[in-house]
Amino acid sequence: MSTIAPETASAAGRSVASDHSSASKGDQASTPTNFRMKAQEAEEYVFDVVGKLKENKFVVKDFTMGGTMADFLDDPDHPLILFSGNPPKVAAYDDARLTRIGWVWAWKGTVLHSYTFWLQLLSYWLIALIAGLISQFGNDNASLEEKQATANLFNQVSTVISSLLAFILGLYQSEALSRWWKIINEGVFGISAALQDTIIYATSFLGDASSETVRDARQRILTYCKYAFALTLRRVSGHAHQLSRLVESDPLSEEEVVLLQKYSRQAHNTIWGWICAQWNDVYSRGLLPGGDEALRSVVDSCNAGRRATSLVDRYVNVQIPFEYYHLLVLIAKLFLIFFSLAQGTSLQIRIQTEEWFQFVVNAFVLFIIPAFYEGILKVLYEIRNPFADFGVCLDLDKYMNGLLEQVDSYSELPSFITPKYKAA
């Protein structure tokens, strides 16, 4: 990968900044200040910095720490599939290469990489083998026509079941994908958007460093924002290592810990109430610029975050009705069993009649049909909870790191911005 070190990028920026600063000082003595000229200078400065970085082929080194898909695809050495996290999760993939020829060797991160998937296929191949052996040795007096009639009977049964399976599987697939997208789009992104709004409000409204009360409130709100996301991840994934990191870096008071432990099942919702209460405390002291309107904005943000958190909790922890899911699996397994019986009998007939091309076709169909249905069922099961440990699920560390980076980046202001307290 062709990259430049962060210090090299910084040096490039400082070099341009130095040139720009020197030019500006010379201009101040000979020309009056003009807004349009200043805007043009700023634009030229930005493009100069970007140009120097491009000359050095600067790219984001670690896509999993907040890089974009463009950063990933622009890297000439990017892999077909990028994994991150432990256990490994698919962080990004090159869909163009996958469409052309990458599908041939794409293995890790797919259903083909699961040993349980191959065990399921093996079970259907064994059923086909048993059917073929029974057809060959079970009745020595059976004619070829009788064996073909048996295969046709199995085919008829599997065809009837397949029509039922197509209906019930289609409904489940649509619902499973819809739930997954809502969890990601309205849940995860909804929580992230609410936290970003809250962090920006805290930085903007509570930026007065001269007031200890405002300073403490701001820090407490930013800390609660971090815990809001970590507690949600613990609730839906069952893992607490993201939360453990926060306990070490941003510890809560003993009283706060006791309360969260007391209501541990609702801690991910409780924390939003604390954020809202902290804002209300600042408002009641007359320290919130903007008064009622500002309070309404922050309360709306807290409510949006709580609703997104509840949505994730509901969709992850409320399953599809058991009777429906059991019926789906039952129909799918019956179809694949009768299909395997039909193919096993047909394979024995092809061997007996020495129709080798038809034998190869039947063998391929015996592989591809069970692989398709077992693969679909496996994927739909794994995406039911995007926060689990399957390869198709989200890298929780990536999202947690992204939130922590947002808190730091939003809360650190340039030195020339010095917010001052102004009474509402």
C-alpha cells in the first residue's frame, strides 16, 4: 500500500500553511482586507494542501477506523474482501471484482466457509446415496421402468412441497431483510445521529470554559453519550468489552454504577433519561443559551436516541413467531429430503443405463439445490441479529471507535473559537 505517515501529511500541511501565512502578512501591508479576496486565498490554500497530499498518494491506512468505501477502493492494493474485528467480520468488499471473477475464489466470509453448511449438504448426499443403494439392491426384480416411476413419484412430491416453500420462504426472506435494514438504518444510524446531535449541542451550548458548572455538565453529557452506545451494544450482543473499555477510560461515579446495575436490563434506555435530565438541570440554572427553544432541541434529540435504542432492542430480542419459523424449516427440510431421494434414485438409474452426461447433471443439481436453500436459511438466520458473532454481522469495535472519535472531534474546538456564557 502506498501511503505517507501522518507526520509527513502534517508536514505538508504546515509547509503550505507557512507559505500562506507569509504571503498573508505581506499582503496586509499593501492591500486592504477584502472578504472576497480572503475567501479566494482560503480556497487556494485548501486545494494546495489537498494537492500535496495527493502527490504523496495519501490514503487512509485503516479503513476499519473510520475510512470510507472510496478510501478502500482507491487503494491499489486493497483485498477482495476486507475483514476486521474478532471474530472476523466483513468490513468491506470490492463488488466489481466479485462480479467479474472474484466469486471464484471468494470463500472466507461466505456460507461456503461454514462447516455446519457442509454438514447439512453431506446429510442430503447420504440420503441420496441410501436411496440409490436401495434402488440398486433393495429389489433385484424391479425393472428400469419401475425404478423411474419411483423417482418420478419422489419428484412429484418434492415439486408440490417446493411450491409451498417458495411462498412461505418468500415472506420470511422479505421480513428478515426488512428487519435487518431497519435495525441498521433506523436503529444504529438513528442512535448515531442522535448522539452526534447531542454532542454538537453540548459543544455549542456548553462551551463556556470559565463556568465550572457548565464545564462539568458538558463533560457528564459527553460521557453519558459514550455509555449510551456501549450499553446498547451490550444489550443486543451480550458482549461487554466495549463497556469495559469505557469503565477504564471514562469511569462513572459509584452511585451511577449502582443505579445502572439495579436496572441493568433497561440501562441502555435509562442513560438517555440521564442525558435529558442533565440538560434540564443546566436549563433550570439559567445556563442554557437559547432557553426554551434550545431545550426543546436537545430533548427531541434525546427522545430520538431513546426511540432508536428501543427499536434495536425490540427487533433483536423479539423473534419471528415460533410456529411460523418451525413451519418454514419443516417445509424446507421435507422438500430437500424428498428432492434428495428423487436425485439418488435417478443417479442409480443413470449409472445402470450408462447415461453419464445425465449423471453429471443430476449430481450437480443434487449439490446446487440443497446448497441454495441451506445457504438462504443460514444467511437469514445470521442477519436476524446484526450484532452477533457471525461474519455477516457488524464489527462492534469499529462502530464504538467511530463514536469515540466523533465525541473527541466534535468536542475539540479550534483555538480561535472561544464560546462565552450568555444568559438565556
